[in-house]
Amino acid sequence: MLTILIFLFLQIAQVGLQPTFEAQTIDDKVAIGYGLAIGDVDGDGKPDILLADKKQFVWYRNGDWKRFVMIENLTEFDNVCIAARDINGDGKVEVAVGAQWNPSETTDPEKSGSVHYLVRPEDPTQKWTAVKLHHEPTTHRMRWAKTNANNYQLIVLPLHGRGNRMGQGAGVKVMAYQPPKDPNGTWTTETIDASLHLTHNMDIADLGDGSGESILIGGREGVKVFSFKEGKWTSHSQVERLVKDHAVGEVRFQQLPNGKKALATVEPMHGNMVVAYEMMDFSSENQIRTALDSTLAEGHALGWGDFLGNGSHQIVGGWRVANKEGDFGIRIYIPQSGSFEKFAVHWIDKNGMATEDLQVADLDGDGKPEIIASGRSTNNLKIYWNRNR
């Protein structure tokens, strides 16, 4: 323990930066805080916070952070995920949600893994209504992805394949939902892939290679990448997997200012490690892999941002269970000279956030990103305001 502390202290001293964040609790009665999304709900031009909690989907209005219930008691079992994005250009997010969280039931779509689209009322502070979509057992994460200039699809990621037991059996059905003009109409679905197992999370990102937005999925077999071409999602033309030899739970992509591309991962699922991968291209043979931290317990959240305003990008990672030292929370990992081959580590929240999920967004329009996190056993939702100069 003493060796670890000395190591972290020396790294921070070498970088000479002490990140400054001011924590604000905007909800201290969160039940679990399964999933977060950021987007403009009411059309006022400011990003709001959306939360998938145990039995309610809610949003918090930017400014006064007043809490509004969108819908509650949607299914027998818990809610689990939420996706929010403006997909029609009206300046307000469209919202899809996943519920009926029952991960031990991998076969019956009525008893596990619901998917719904939420129809907004004229006044978004009032209750929304749900459109039931195709259900897939153990639905766990979802995001909107842009397929072309005029179209978005909802990407849904289960935890297990159908009939899967302990990671054995059928692969996970990664699915794309195509919304109709009228969301109450018929949504078509497509299976993108069914080769991975124990897929915990994904990222939607522009890889900067001209292929538009891609899907990066972290699972037991690593990180697999899909791009949209010729009317369908398919394995990326340059790289099928960005990570091959390590099981991945969380994954986030970032383009670095020095031209490199980078991944942040938590390894394995609910794992103890935060890892950075840096590469000039998508050849897995040309990667630099750096383990930034191996002291987590149930690592469950990641984010990228230039929090320090120094032209670089830093990683934030959170975990939800006390580790061997008795600590949990959120840390920031700071590269030196633009590379994680040398780095510093700093606490953002020590023992005040049992991190279930986190997002990164500029909430006050000052050009500096904030960290937004929801806590499981701590039952809270916090904004970490960026006070770095």
C-alpha cells in the first residue's frame, strides 16, 4: 500500500498539475443509478441530465437541477439503461430505455430485457408514454448511432446471448432498431453481430477514418468494431477487433491531439484495471498498452475529456465497491507529454461515489467539461464542476 501511494505521489508531482473539481450533489435519494445520458430535454439549448434509476426514468433540468419523472414502474423488474440524442434536428433529445433487468433469465423476452421508446408530451416535465419495441433478454446498454446524414438507429446490447449460462453458449445478439417516422409505427430490427460473449458496454464514435460513426463493443473476447456501409452494419474494413487478448467491460474511444487514436478500457468486466491503448492506426500490432490502475473493485465507468485545458486528453474511471484499501470512487489519469506511457493519478471523489455510471459534458457552456456520476450504494447523483483554469 505504501509503495502504491509513493508511486502515485511521484507521478502527480512530476506532472505538476492538481486537478480541481467542485462536487455538487443534485440528488441524494437515488435508488441505484443504473445509467446516465446527457442531452437537451426541454429545448432551451442547455444539456440536461437523464437517469435510469431502479423504477423511474427521470431528468434533471439544467440550471435549477429540478428532477422530473418521465415514466415509472415500466416493468416488473428494474430499469437498466437509457439512450438520449436529438435524431430529428429539432434541438430536443429522443429517448429510448431498457428495463426488465433480470440477467439470470436469458431465454424469455417477456421476463427479461425490455426495450421501449418514450414519446414526449408537449410539456416534457409531465409524464411520457412508452412504445414497446422488440425485447431481447438481458438488454443492458443502448445508444443512438448515426448511419448517414438523415438517419439514426438505436443500438441495443444485451449482457448475454439467448440461453447463455455463465458466459457459455450462444453469442450476444447486438441489434439495430430502425425508427419509423411515427414512433408508434413498426420498428424494424437487424442483428449486427452474435459472436461475442459477456458484452458489458459499448461506445459510439467517429474513428476519424472516413467511415462515419462506428460501434465499439467490449466483451469477453476484447473490443470489436462495426461501421455502417452499403445499408448495414458490418465489421470495420480496417480492423475487426481493436483489443484481442484481453476481456473488456467498459470501452471509450478518443482521438488524441497528437494524431494518435486511443481507447480507455476497464478490464475485465467489473474488473480491477483501467487501461489505455494508444495507436497511430488500427493495427493491433502497433498498439501501446498501458495499465493505469489495477486497484479497482468492480470498475464500472469511464470517460475522456480535456479537463485540464492543456490540449491533451485525460481519462476518468470509477468503481462501485471498496477495494483492498477500503476505497471506491472516481480517479483521473493524466498523461505526460501527450502519452500514457508516463502518467499521473489523482482522486476526483474518494469514498463519496460508488460509481455505477458516469458521463462527461460541458454543462455550463464555459468550454470545460464536467463529470457527472451516479452512485449505487451511495445513492447519489453528483456534478463535479470543472474549476481548472
